[in-house]
Amino acid sequence: MKLPDSLVDTLHAVFGKEGCSTNEAKRLAYAYDNSRRNALPDAVVFAQEHPQIESLVRVCREHRVPVVARGRGTNTTGATVPVDGGVVVSFERMNRIVRIDPENRYAIVEPGVLNGDLQIALRPHGFFWPPDPTSSPWCSIGGNLACNSAGPRTVKYGSPRENTLGLRAVAGTGEGFRCGTYTSKGATGYDLTRLLIGSEGTLALITEATLKLTPKPTGLRTLRATYRDVSSAAHAVARIMAQPVTPCALEFIDDVALKLARDHGGDSVPVAGAMLMIEVDGEPETLPSAVEAVSRAARGDGLDELRVAQTAEETQALWSARKALSPAQRTISPNKINEDVVVPVSRLPELVDGIRLLSKKHDVLIVTFGHAGNGNLHVNLLPRDEAERERAHVCLAEVFALVISLHGTLSGEHGIGLVKREFMPLALQPSTLNLMHNVKAAFDPDGILNPGKLLP
Amino acid sequence: MKLPDSLVDTLHAVFGKEGCSTNEAKRLAYAYDNSRRNALPDAVVFAQEHPQIESLVRVCREHRVPVVARGRGTNTTGATVPVDGGVVVSFERMNRIVRIDPENRYAIVEPGVLNGDLQIALRPHGFFWPPDPTSSPWCSIGGNLACNSAGPRTVKYGSPRENTLGLRAVAGTGEGFRCGTYTSKGATGYDLTRLLIGSEGTLALITEATLKLTPKPTGLRTLRATYRDVSSAAHAVARIMAQPVTPCALEFIDDVALKLARDHGGDSVPVAGAMLMIEVDGEPETLPSAVEAVSRAARGDGLDELRVAQTAEETQALWSARKALSPAQRTISPNKINEDVVVPVSRLPELVDGIRLLSKKHDVLIVTFGHAGNGNLHVNLLPRDEAERERAHVCLAEVFALVISLHGTLSGEHGIGLVKREFMPLALQPSTLNLMHNVKAAFDPDGILNPGKLLP
């Protein structure tokens, strides 16, 4: 699609020569994301301030041209791929930390601030922002909010929805608005803040966020527990979550993943039926009792070994298996299908067993690991050739059906984007999907914001 | 308004003889709430199961008759007063705890379950549901969700929006739907769960809730700190919130409130410029260090005395002032205006000083106390006669303007209902209000759900 000249003129006027491009090389660089899908946008603009976004959306609406917001493209669902062309608006240059206010426990940031940069800026104040995707050094806060992206710490500290006070944004009409509060409590009208979080740029473009800060505990202890089999480990997870000391990470790694990590990461990776990596945080004087409480729960039928790291080096060694996993998977399958299903914690044994059966049935290698404390597992299908890739896609549909049958849901932290859209009717009733379509129309009457994503 | 016969026939058919009344005495009993406003409904029905609500909303929509959901009417904003008549649907008989699932840290409840009854049922499992309005023994979970009602514990554990996983509900079309998850993490589509929470029955009627449970710490310590003046106390609040140990209650009481409590509650209430009641919880072995951390922050310029209760009796004695406040206020003014504004914690000194000036300017007694850790203060205007009542209303508008100027908002936990609706444009931009109206239309196209509430 060629953009109308008058639209391109407006983009140039609003974003300047340096902030707007229709050059193909530039457009190619903004055509893809970590889903490995891609589609060429017709223009790329680089936002620097809120009023530009109002102008952008207004002129695009006039011409019924899609607008796709982009942070750093680290998402795995195709949520930032401009499948219908249009304008990609990159927030990478809109990356100021506007204010850090430790007294009031909030930080105001622009959407292009990197998650990792924010954490570094918060450190001297003794605070952190809990959401911690693995891509933290390279992913933007705007992207975290758009996808409700989280990480290991969610088990104790929650996802972006629990850690955001307010937003400034631009709806699909081009109208700017603020929602939420600067306070940690609010009951003044509908919660539009949480509605925008996880909406993947389909309702509004976020231009500023007021993030709720949490005091950073000064102590941390790492434990590693290996088990006879996945079922013993999964039961230990349920025991740990049923006692009062909530760990700040509770990661599960199945035997297939452990073997893979050991093949690639060496002998420091243990041989076991399954492994849990557990972290507890708190003020230093409270750590011994916390470690003891969690250890008590981790022990039980099927435990092989429980180790508590005593030094930073030991901590690193304990994490080596988890760290070796990503490169190991890439070696086997450059086309891995990376899912992040969630089930209630007590259903983890059934999930893991069921996935094993599906892996056999479809003859596709599947490794399973992830944020077990939330019941949120990364189910990675690793097809090695085209035939396996086809079988993997059939298998995936059955994985989702299994998850739903266990009262789980499609995604815990990656979102839906392009790649899981077709499965939404598995997870949500027609009436719920209808309401979501109505909400979409309420914010974006002409459907110009990130078309083709999230809703089927 | 007389209801059409065919509508009344349907109500009788759906709810049975015992579950439906158009009798005036019965209707009178459901005409009011704790706001002391009242308006007679045309019928009252008593729900017992979800399908009844679908039938109710469908038939009322056909006849364009309002439907007003009611828990136990403890709200203070008129949110359950049927100002346009219609049918009040009471959930008091739909009060089953469907399931308590400690392994997965959730409980499934019907909306009529009382908050206090749920807490008692959770106790043997070692869990609690954090929202704790003062009316806990008498208020329903459905009402808590509708108003996003909270209490002192919110400072550490959050409000209903942070403590609810999923809902079943009926939209203004009569269509039933489920939203949210049974898991502690989810990124599958728009967050309709949080959108319904705090929407005061204007978007949908909640028929079931999946509540997120939190392990109940087994230890609790109570501290009382008295200060020279309100400003010193407010600064101590900011210091306490800027260090890592978050108290599970951080309550402020100003000098006017203290004097009032002392006049009515006796000598155990201290004479001071301001007082903080602080509670810290945790596992018993962690309490001494937590008490020490909070005490360190509570100390500082203007501290008169810091006491830590050593026994249950001492704890009760320390809370006596806070407990004496409500009856004391009622004695002075049966028509107290009970607000619950919020400002960022560091603006508390300005808020308290500003309120003092407004109290003088309008010659109306105002007492200020409440959940200081969230910046959420109850500003109670106590007019003693009609002339004072008129002045109080003028004063109230200026209180709200002050709050907004300090980057605060109208309500922290009571909601908007009928009584604060006119002030919404002070707190929210026209564009934000427009979007809220669009969202309302998306759920309730004919505007039959709780008309006249929340949105101006």
C-alpha cells in the first residue's frame, strides 16, 4: 500500500526529517519482532513527545491507515508486526525517566525506557519495579505494559497490572487522555489503566506511565532442589505455595530440558528427573527463617538433593542450567515454538505428564520449564525440519486444549499477538469475546490500532 | 413507576414467590444505603443463582427498566440507591463459598458471602483475602468488588483489584460471561476483571468471583506513635513508606479527631498533635527486626512517644482512640459527610494543613484520619445544623479541588456512587470521561444497569 502524499507530508511535518522514514531499508528494520514473523510497514516514525502521537493517530484515522506501536520488538507473538502495513511508531527515542519519587513510591517514565535502565536508575533509591522479563536489558517499559510481560519475580510481586498506577495514552480517535492515579489506591471511575495493560496496542498508545515502586529487599538466597521425577517437583511447588513465605522466584525445569542444558552447558548441570530453582528475598536477618520455611516445603517424597548457595559464585553455579537452556534450544531448533501457558499450580503434574504424552504422540521434542510458582510454564516445541514443524503445529493445538481442560489459560506473560489469536475461542466464551470487541470499538472505532492482533 | 404486569410475571416465574416482592414495606427496606439517601425501588428480587440474573437483565432490558445490584448496602456513596426506581436485586441469599483451594491460592465465592465470613472460613487454611473494610463483618464480597472497597491492610496487600483473579457476570444485554483466570498470572486478552471491579454495578452484575488468597502471617505487632503536630506525623508516614519494611496498617489520626476521641473515649486516648497507629506482620521470628525498622523510620523530628504493645490487652488499649472515633462523630453530627480522598503520601502535610484552613474558612468541624500509608484520608465534615450543612457542602467542593491540586483523587476506597458524581469532571479529563461513557455503552447499551451512578 502506498501512503497518500498528504499523510506522508503530515508525518514529515509532525516528526521532522529525522523522525520519519519511508525508506525501504529502514522499514525492513521495523518489519519483524522476536516471533520471526514479518511484514513491511509503509512508514516508520520515531516519537519524542505525546502531542506527536495525537497528530499521528488523527491523520492516520482520517486516511484509515493502521498504526502499530513498537517498543524494542522483543515480544514473541508477532504483536508488533504490521500485518496490514501502515505506520509503525517506534518509542525508542521517547525514553526519558521523567521522575523518580521514592517518598510516594512511584516513577513516571516514557514508554521507550528500557526495563533494565529503569532498574539501574531505581537502585540508589532502594526501590525496584517488579516486572522482570528475561529480556529486561533490551525490552521497553511500553512493551512490558502493552503485553503485561512479567518474569520470575511475578510469583511474589505481580505483573505490570499489579505494578502500575496510571497512564497517559492516545485512543484510536486521536484523543489523548490520562487514567489512573498518582496514589497507591483509587476508586474514581472505571479502571482504564489495567484495561490498557495487556491490550497490545489495540486500544490506545501509551505515552507515559506512572509505575508503582517496591522497596528492594537487601538480602537474597538461592536454593536448588532436584527431584526423582517431574511429578515430585510439581507437588513440591504446590507445597511451597501453600505456606506463608512466598519465594521471589520458583522456577521449574523438566528432565528433557535438564538433559539439553547438560549436553550444552556441561557437568555443573545436575542429572535429575526435574529441578526447582528457588529464591527468597527479604531483609538479611529474616533470611535464615525464610530459607528454612521454604526448604521444609521443598523436602518430601521424591527429593534428591537440596542445596543452598552460600556465595555469589555458588548462586551463579546453581543458575547455570537455567541459563544454558536458551542457547541449547536455539542450537536444536532455530524455529522453536515458544509458548507460555498457565495452569493452577496443583494441576502442574497433569500438565507436565500430558505434554509428555503429546510429545510422544506427535514425535516432536518439547522442553518444559518456567515460572512454576504461578503455574506458568514455557512449553517449547523444537521442530528440526519442515515435517516436524507441521506436526508441531498440530501438537500445539492439543497442548492448548489440555491447558484449558486443566482450568488454565493460553498465556501468562507473552500475550496473544498474531500467533495465538486463532486459539482465543478455546480460552474465552463467545460472550466474553463479544464484550472485548465492544471495548475495542469503544477505544478505536475505526480499528486502526494494531489491526489483526489479539482478538480473533 | 408501575412495572408492566408481564415484567412482574416474569420476575415471579424466575425468582419464585419467596424471591420476589413488590410489597411496599419490603421495597422500603431496600430503598436506602449507608449514604442515608433513599429512593423506592419498584420491586425487589433475591437472587440464588446465575441464570436468574441473565433472565432478570434480559426482561428488564426489554422493558427498559433499571436493575440495581445490592450487597448489604454498607456503602456510603448511594451506589445502591435506586434513584430511577426499577428492580433492586439483592445478593444476600446467594452466599455460598463454592470452593477454597489453598494449593492454588484461590477461593471461589458467590457475591453475597460476607467479607468476615470468608475470612473465618479461610483461617483454618492459613490464608486470608486482604481487602478489609471496617464493615467487614456485615459487608458482602460482591459489594467490595463493585466499589473496590479496601481498608487498612491495603497499604501492604492491595485492594480488590489486586486480589481478584476472575469473575462470572451478566452484562447489560443479559448475556452471561466469564473473565479472568483461575491462575495468578494471565495475558489472554483485555482485563475485564479489573474493569468490572470498582464499576459499581454499572457495567455488569457479578455472580461469582475467584479471589486470590494470601498466606496469613502468624505474627503481628502494634505500635503507637504520637507527634507534636500533624506535619511531623505526615513526614513520618513518608519516611516509613520509603524504607523496605511495609507495615500492614499505617493509620493517621489528627489532633481534632484525637480530642474528639478523648472526650468520648476517656483517658486512654493520648493528648497529642497527631498520632500514627502502625502494625507490622510476618512470621514471629522476623517481627523484632521489622518493628525495629519501622520504629527507626517513625522516630524523628516531632515524635513525642513511641509505644510497642507487648500483649493483646495493650494492643487493644493502643487502638482505643481509633475505635472511639466513629461513635464520637455520630454524637456530634448524625449527618456527617464522610469522604475518603487520596493524595501522594508526601503531600499529606499540605492536605492536612489545607483542610484545617478550609475548616476555619467555612466554620465547619472537620476531623481527619485514615489510611495514611496509602495517602488515603477520611475527611469527615461534621455539620451540626442546617446552616452548617449548607456551608459544609461548599467546603467539600473546595476540599476536592485541594486534593486534585495535590495530584490526588476523589476516592480511595468508597467509590463515587451518587454523591461524588458531580465532582468527577474535577478529577478526570473530558476525554477520559468520554472513554468511560463508551465503555459503559459497550457493556450496557441501553443504560439499564444502576443508572445515575458513577459517571456524570
